[in-house]
Amino acid sequence: MIKLSRNECNAMRGIAILGIFLHNYCHWLGTIVKENEYQFMQYNVSRLAEILTHPDIRLPMHLVSFFGHYGVPVFLFLSAYGLYMKYEKGDVGIGKASFIGTHFRKLFRMMIIGFALFTAIDAITPGAHHYKLTDIVAQLALVNNLLPTPDKIIWPGPYWFFGLMLQLYVVYRLFLFRRHWCITLILMTLCTLLQMCCAPEGETLNRLRYNFIGGMLPFGMGLLYARYADRHELALRTTTVALVALVSIALVVMMSFHYITWYFVPIAVIIASIAIVRLMKGRLLEWLEWTGGISAALFVTHPITRKIFIPISRHGDEYAGLILYIIASILLAMAINSILKRR
């Protein structure tokens, strides 16, 4: 088990946010293969198989559209890992209400900056979303995941993550904080089995995966990993780590084609991310660390730039729109990051 340094965690955040913000652009293009994030759509898997056997110039877009959302499990893993390192290694305690309140304010502060900017841009660009009062209140309270058909009312769509994280913070502090590792494992198992009982393309599965039940597997994995790695760190050869990375990447692809194994793809994604970061050296690692450092700002702001630049790609210049989106997103994130860092 490899204990993760702060720099390695930042590099993993860099990988995760690159996947997420590229995915959230590419999957909005009509001809690009769509992901299986909340439900298992056989059509999407068939389209992926077709693309892999007959690749074209848009192959990178297809791949990040289908696989990029797996940056979310990496973030959940790192969140749990960080919670253990911050709150469980020492003797410093924190009350339940104080813990939940602190993390609500942290999430709200990130969300409200992006939400205010996005709604302003959305209102003056084509295809403005029609907000209902209940949807706005639920977004501000970070509980919109609990409403019916969350994929139709949460706008911008990526902001479902804030409600998910709040739920996981509550579950962690009430049920997992300094509890026996078996409690975490049992909760991970129950949440996974509950999802497996649902129809692959049904709305029940969709709603479960919008909430903490869908995120419990990678979150619990992060908590268990932190507890074990903190006590039993293993030194692995570079060749071994490289083999782990290659096998994990292959498993991510293969497991995505079958309904049951699809549930466990996040495990392979996380292992691959750890191995890849451990293998990286030099400027590439430094760049990923830097990207991880602005990941929160990039997450809250990328829906804004997507709304502005995606018409370019939809009108035929797919890569031109994507490149402009990347440049604008990073520059805006750098500006917003300076605001988020202020206390």
C-alpha cells in the first residue's frame, strides 16, 4: 500500500479535474459517444465498441466523454483520504455540528461564486435554463440531489457534486469517524448491493447514484486506504507500479462493457491514478500538481466557459471550440482560485 504525499494527492486531483472538465464539454456534442455515469446504457457501450474498432479523428473526444466522469470517484477517494489524515491521525476532535457546519460553509463558498457567475452568463446566452424557486433554494441548501429527476433540475449539471459531498461529510462524521473499519466496509457493500438490485437503465438507479449511495464505494475506499497505508506502507518497484497501471487501465475499459463489473470500475480508476502519479517525474508531474491546486476553481467555473464556447464545436469546429474552452477555463479558474484562497 502506497502512502500518498501532498504533492501526489494534488497530482491525482489534477488528473481527476482534467477528466471531469473535458468530459463535461465533449459529452454535450451530439455525435460524441455518451457516458454511463448514473445508469448503465447498453447503447452507449455499443457505441464505444464501435468507436474503438473504427476510430476517427474525434477519438480523444469520445474517450474523455465516456471515461472522463471517473474523475469524480478519484475526488471522493481523495476527500476521504484527506479526512482521515486531518481528523483521525491525531487526538484533536471536532463536534458533529461544528464539522458539518464547517464543511457546508466550505462547499457553499465554492458553489455560490460559480453559481452566481453561471446564472448571469446563462441568462444572456441562447438556451437559458428555466429555474424554479424550489430548484434554486435546493441548490443553495446543497440538497438538490434529493429532489425527483435530479438530472433535469440541477443546472449547471456538475453542481450535483456539492450535494453529494455534503451527504458524504454527514455520513462520515455520524457513522464512520473513528469507527471500526468493518462499519465502512459494510456500508460500502450495502450501498453497492442496493444499486445492483435496480434496473440498469431505470430511474431508481439514477437517483441512487446522484446521492451518497452511489459515491460510497470510492469514498469508503479512500478511508480504508488511508487507515491501512498509514500503518503498513509498502515499497514497490517501478516495474511493479507500471504493471499495476497498465493492468488497471485495461480493467477500466473491459469492466465498462458489463453491467455488474461496471459498478467496480471506480476501484480500477483509483488504482490506476495512484500508479500513474507514482510513475510521473519532472515537469509533467509539476504541471499536474499545479492543475490539482486550481481544481476546485476549475470545477466551479468550467460550466461558465462551456456555455460560451460550445456553440463553436456544435457548428462544426469541434476542436477549435474545445481548445478555446480549455484556455478560457484555466484562465478563469486562476482568477477565481485567488478569491477562494482568501479567508
